[in-house]
Amino acid sequence: MTDVLPDDDAAAGQSARELLMAHRVTRLASSVVRDLLAMTQRPALISFAGGLPAPDLFDVAGLGLAFERAITSDPRRVFQYSPTEGSDQLRTSVAERLTRNRLPSEPDDVLITTGSQQALALTALALVDTGSTVLVEEPTYLAALQALQLAGARVVGVPSDEEGLEPAALERVVKRERPAALYLVPNFANPTGKTLSAPRRVAIARLAHEHGFWVIEDDPYGELRFEGEAHAPLSSLPEAADRSVYLGSFSKIGAPGLRLGWLRAPEALRRVVCVIKQSIDLHTSTVDQAAATWYLQSGRIDPHVELLRAKYAGRRNAMLGALGELMPPGTTWNKPEGGMFVWLRLKGDVDTAEVLPRALSSNVAFVPGAAFYSSSPDRATMRLSFATHPPREIVEGLRRLALVLGAG
Ligand SMILES: Cc1ncc(COP(=O)(O)O)c(C=O)c1O
């Protein structure tokens, strides 16, 4: 890990403290791996590293039409400031979608945010005091670790297995740490692709109720299910009703460039989050909200999500098939039922960060797993995204990776 300050400053040997910056930024770190991956935009590169939705699958025509309609229907309104909690129309559309997805919601339960990343950052500011403990599933979404730490949290990992976070381990850690909150990604998690089983959702909701901590349920991937039954969101369980915040996103079902997300929370928390949001960006872009509302109401979104599911399922299958054929003996990986990621572990105590430079020279990229851990990383792991490339390129990329790993 390197200091987040620009290289020039680092080269001059100045720390954040010497530059009179806030104490909290001295804890911020930018990863060497991420910096390395950011430099590799070569067209020949087959990247399993990005968490990006496939650009070739964006509904460019539909989104273009949505913006045209939004602008021509009421130009004076869509170019004006608008309420902090979001437009009534979009909150209504989001509440309807949440209700359909087994989370009964009213428009007033919902606050629109600038991506779900902002919903997460605002929630952290509302719930975390400097030094408060927040529990996370280990490993977890890197930018959640950053948002929580920036808010002052002491982040503590809880072990997980194939069914997700382990309730017995959670109970032990909760009794020891008395956390303010638990953060988790219940469906097709980033980075592991794992889904939290239905009985575990109930067990975790009960623990939240008994021990009085918040559950931050971050669910950008839930709608990208290829097979199997969807489980009810944790936030829909009665035990968690007054203790959970549900975060959703337009990024994986629509397009991330719109930067649209939402937060569903009990009234008292939602009000506080609304005041914090006001101080940060007043509101999310009015015109983007109007376009997204049109898109959600136009009837285009459901066939589009169906298309994404079918295409991503084909890409996942290509990845699983090629992994089975090409990876060295002893390598293990999971079979996610949806989402964008496969989590792989090499045999023994290989450090995948040391494999990465050689992989990049062979024009294939992945994310070494260590960055996703709050502590004690398993360095033999890596995250592979199957979303971005079509099946033929996925197979070619894994052939390159297998050669780097000495197999294939
Ligand atoms: C688990 C998780 N939460 C939140 C986000 C942020 O998404 P958004 O584009 O809605 O800000 C991502 C993005 O990759 C993610 O993987």
C-alpha cells in the first residue's frame, strides 16, 4: 500500500500531516495494485480485473431516448435544483421495484443518492463515530472499507464460508466488539460472488435485534440472478425492520455513468442522512433522475435486465468451463449463481500480487485478493470478473493466465 498523496508529494517526502491535511486522510491508502491496473488500458489486454458492467450491453438507444424525453418534456424543471431526498417520481419507481423484489416499500422510505457508493458513505457518516467498530464480511468490497474508514470506523472482519457470513462467528465477534454496524453484500458479493443463505439472513437479523447494531445491506447485484431462487432481503425481516439500511443501484441494471443509487432506511436515519447529503451535494442530478425515471417506467428496463442475465450467465459459464480445463491442479473457485465475479484460490501460499506483473506482460489482468481483506489476507486468492468480455475472449484470457501459472 502507498500513501494516497500524488507521487510528486510522496517523492518530496511530505506526509499528509506535514502538508497540514486532516488527520483522517493519513489513514487513506491507495493500493499499488490498483495503480498498476489503472495504467493498463492497452486494447490487447483481456481484463478480468474491472468491476465494470459490460459497455457493449448498455441500452444506449433506450438511455438516449430517456434523456431526450426527460429534457424535452419539462426542460425548465430538469435543469433546476430539486429536493435533496430525490424526485417523487423516481422514489415512486424505486419503491415499486423494491416491493416487487420482496422488500415492501413506500416512496417516502427511499432517498435517491449519487450512486450507491454515496449511499454507503452517507450511511457511514450517520452511524459511525471516530473509533466505532464496524464489522464486515471477510473479504469484502474495497470501497466499503475505504468509506467506513474515512468515517472513522475501526473495521473488523468476520469469517465467511460458501453460504456467506457465519452467524456463530458473528455472534462471537459481536459480543467481543459491541459494533455500531455490520456491512454486508448479501447477493453475489463483490469480491467473492457468494450469496448469503436464507437461514443465515434470519440468524443475522436476530443478532442485530438482540445486540442492537445496524445492518448495512448493500445490494447492487441482486437483480443479476441467473439461476436458483432469490432470498428475501435481510431488511424485509421483521427483526431487522428498525435496524437495517438497504442500498440499491442503477449501475448494474442500467448504466453506472448516471451515478444513481438509493437508500431505504427507517425514518429517523433517513432524515439524518438527508441532512448530511444536503451538506455534501444538495441533491443528485435532476436531469439524470428524470431520465432514469423515464427509463424505469418505459418498460425497457425488464427486458434489458433479462438480456444482462442471459449474457452474463453465458460469460460465467465460459469462465467456469475454461477454469476447469486450464487451471493447475489444486486451484479452487466458486460457482456464483449471478452477479459478475468468481473468487479463485491458487494452491499453497502463492502471492497472487506477485503473479500480476507477469500476467500483465501476457496481456491478462485480475485483482489479487489481498486488497479486499480488512486484516490477515489470504494472498493466494484473486477476483475474476466475467462481465466485461465475451466468451471467446474469456477463454483466451484464461489460457494466457494458465500459461503464466505454469499450466495450460
Ligand atoms: C458491493 C458494491 N457496492 C457499491 C458499489 C457502488 O456502486 P454505484 O455505482 O451504485 O456507486 C459497487 C460497485 O462496484 C459494489 O460492488
